[in-house]
Amino acid sequence: MNVSVVVIAKNEASNIRRCLESLAGFEDVVVIDDDSSDETPLIAASLGARVIRHRFESFAAQRNWALENADLKHPWVLMLDADEALTPAAARELASAVAQAGPAVAGFLLCRKTMFLNRWLRHADGYPVWIMRLVRRGRARFVDSGHGEVPAPPVDGDLGQVREPFLHYPFGRGLSHWLDRHNDYSTREAEMELSTALGWTWREVLRGRGPQRRKALRNLARNFPFRPFLRFCHHYFWQWGFLDGRAGLSFSLLMAGYEGVIVLKRRQMELEARTAPAGDAPLAKAKQH
């Protein structure tokens, strides 16, 4: 398949095999490894991937670095994380999309199925969430937003869609790892809220579509009290997460807890900013990122 694949990884020995085995039809697969201390690089190399070490700064920065420095063989590049995997149906549709893409197409939005407690979170995770993961080199770049990326950043051309989803296993390394990772994510989210204008309009909230509406709703919710409770209601009731059974309830509670940690960290940063000398406050540091 005339598509290069970039996989971001760090200590993903429990996930990387599933990811790379799902890419059997791709002959140019590159794993960008953030100095893993486990067997991730060895497993990746044994499965035919090229392994390049590069320190992780952010998801967008790592993907952009790979586009420019990984000596990719093809103009089209698929971006995956090590806890994700393609299905055969997704691989076929992706190949068809690339083969039919005209010169105006700069990239494609993909969606993913989040797996938790051995089932697909069809409702609680808001499926489908469209994110740019397939790009034409030189025509698209990734942009950070909090701990993740802007789902559909501006590109030099049009964005199409690959409707067949791929799979996401965020709990593939266990609940403890998920909690540790989201503790770090919550810090980035709190810093972003302090340093970025969280704009929204009622037009975007009521009539916007896709990523634009999601961003407006998220920024609107950041200004509300009782954010953890609202986050739970969003996942469990508004998105019908209760239809996902025990997995939907557990996931909604986890996301509410994550929201609560963001609120507490932001409050702590605001208090420290009021008492710290000028230039030393967390708020000042956040504005430098």
C-alpha cells in the first residue's frame, strides 16, 4: 500500500504488537519511540518497523517531527498511536480513499472505536469523533490543544473522510496507567485553560458541526460551575452512555473525576499566580508554552 505509517510509542510493549500486526499491508511503518525502557523498540523491529528515537514533547509536535524527519517513502502518511489498530475494513477503505483522492485533497478525517472492559463504548465516548490522521506530506500539519490535538486543523486543501473506524485501546496498559497518564494530561489542560482564550459563540454551539461544535461546547462548559457533575451527565445521559452498560457508567465516572482534577489544578495555579513574584507564577509559565 502506497501509504507510510507513523506510530507514536513509549513503553508500549503490551500494545505495540497488536498495532503493528494490524498494519501487515503497509511496507513503510515507522515507530517514533520516546526512549522506551521496556521491549517496545525490540518488538517493533522484530515486526519489520523502522524505529527512530525522538523525545516526546506533545502529540502534534511528535507527528510533525516525523513528517519532516522520518525519511518517509510515500506522500500519504497515516498517524497512529501504539494503543490503536486498524481493522481490515478500515485498511481497505483507507487505501481506496487515497487512490481516489484528487489533488485538492490534503488529508482525511478518521474516527475510532474506543474499547473498554471488553466492549465498544459506542455512546459514552461520543462516537463518531472525527480526527485528522491521514495527511498528504507538505499539505497538512498537526496543532496541539491541551493534552491532545485540534481534531481538524487548517490545511492546504480539502479534508475528506474515511468512514470505517479504527480501534482504540486506551486501557490496554491497565487502569493505573490510564490514571497516571490522565494526571499528566490534567496539568496540560489546566495550563491551557489559563493561557488560552476559551472562545465560543451560541451560533457555534447551536448550529456548528463536528469539531467546531465540540470545541465550542467544551469551552462553554469550562465556564460552568459543577464541571465534574456536568461531565458525567454529558457522557452518561446526553451521549446515552447508559446504553453501554457497566462500561459506560465506569467510563463516565472516570471522565468526571478527570474533569475534577483539571478544575482543582487550575484553581491551585490561579492561587499560586496571585501570590508568586512576577515571572515565577505557574500562570506566567503556562503562557510561555
